[in-house]
Amino acid sequence: MGEGLISELKLAMPWGHIAAKAWGSHQSPPVLCLHGWLDNANSFDRLIPLLPKDFYYVAMDFGGHGLSSHYSPGFPYDHQNFVSEVRRVAAALKWNRFSLLGHSFGGTVGGMFSCIFPEMVDKLVLLESSPFALETNELENMLTYKRRAIEHMLQVEASKKPSQVVSPEEMLQGFLKNNSHVGDECGKLLLQRGTTQVATGLLLNRDRRITRPEYYFNFISRELFVHSIRKLQARVLLIKATQGFYDVRRENDANTEVMQFVTNSLRSVLKERFQYVQVPGNHYVHMNQPQHMAGVIGSFLQSKERIPAHL
């Protein structure tokens, strides 16, 4: 398969469309790729060309991100809505079983989807992510998050301010300032799909009602986490970057205890269906140094179920 085989998809949704980009032949086994918070499908531009060519990779833009339609006015963005977008995309593509590859927030969406629709997910790859966000460090803040999400939405809807047009350079600098883990080139790559060119400069495509990720996470208890992952039928590969993130707000980033709980629970529930790999790099290692993880993801996707020795 030549690298050139990339197609743009536009899938009809009740509120507009979900945009996606696809690599490979749609006759191959499908892999749905879910980007992180405020990113878009270009998040996978550097990783997918390094993965085995015998799969059909589709990277979708979540609603309100990239080239996907914004939700209708008054209709809130919520973690569960993103989960149902995955179900809608699978229906539009007529997939009944596929693999999921999710980075950061995309991994928590993919994780929740895999527990709600276990029979649909064959393999789940989590990059710098967890199948759910745990409430452990967040109990105090959870109601505040919900309140702020609602207040922010009302505020944006009431404000008639047009989106800001800025120069490409200014846009890139602002983007890199807010995303310290993204390098220059990768920043440009995300902005390519994340902005629209107008006569006087660039406009951000994403919906201004979407703000901080913690407002949209479904935080769950440890007990519910363990209960939920028992439903998984998928095999799970979790890839953690050595300089990655450990905390949603980055405030307790030195505290790796929650991540340890996540990996220990997955290991004890899934046993040999779980694989944990650490790679050198930061939260955006899948863009900055995709070669650090391409091999392990490739062999995971290609691996067949282990056949018990006594057969």
C-alpha cells in the first residue's frame, strides 16, 4: 500500500457530520483512532504510516473538533456524548467489531466504549491514557467542574463576540504555550486541521464552548473502575511515556499512585490480556517520536489470541 492512500470521510450525524481520515483499504480489519482533548485526527499522521499496512485506520475528529460539525446550540458536550459518537461512527461505517487506539482523553472515551459495548472491541490501545478517569484526587472539585462547564457554555452562547482571527505565527505560539509537550512541527500539523484560513489570518475550528478537559471527564470511583473493566472482552495495551502526564490538571503530576492502581487492576482482572509498556518521551510521544511505540503497537494489533498449550 502506498503512503498516498489516505481518504477523507464525512459521516452524517443528526447535528451535522463527523469528519474522519482513513489510511489503507476498507477491506482490511478496522482500527478506530481517537485523538486527545482539543486535538484532531492529524494527531495520528506520524504514527499510522509506521504501523502495519494490513489494517484500515480511521481517525475521527470528535464533535466540535477538527473538521467535525459543532453540536447544535444549547446541546452540551459531555464525555458520554463522545462515547456515543464512537457508536455512531461504527454504525455509519457498518463495523460490528474493531480495534480502538486512543490518546489521552480519546483513551478514556475508547475505554468507556469498550466496557459498554464489550463485544464490539477486539483490541484497545491506550496511549498516555487510562480506560476511565478516577475521582481519587478530584472528589473536592467534581461539582465545581460541572458548574463551570454549564456556566461557561451559557457565557459563550450569550457572547456575540466573533472568533478571533490571528496570524499563523501568533496562532502557533499561542498553541505551543498551552501545549508544552507538543513540538513546533507537531503543533503545525494539528493546526493544519484545527484552523480555517480567512483573508486576514487563521480561525480556530473548534467549538468555543469546549474548555478544560476536567469539565467533561466522567470521574468514577475505584470500585466502579474495577467493576467496569471486568466487562472488557478486548485485549488491552497501555503505553505510558516516562515524562508523560499523571494527573488531569497536572497539579499532582508527581503522584503516580493512581496510574499504578489502574495498571494493577487491569493486570489482575485481564491477566494475559493486558500488556503495559513504558516508552521514553512526553505526553505527545505518539507525535514527537512515534518510532518509540510503533513496533509494540504493530505487534499487538497483529497478535492472534494465544492458543492454550493443552489443545
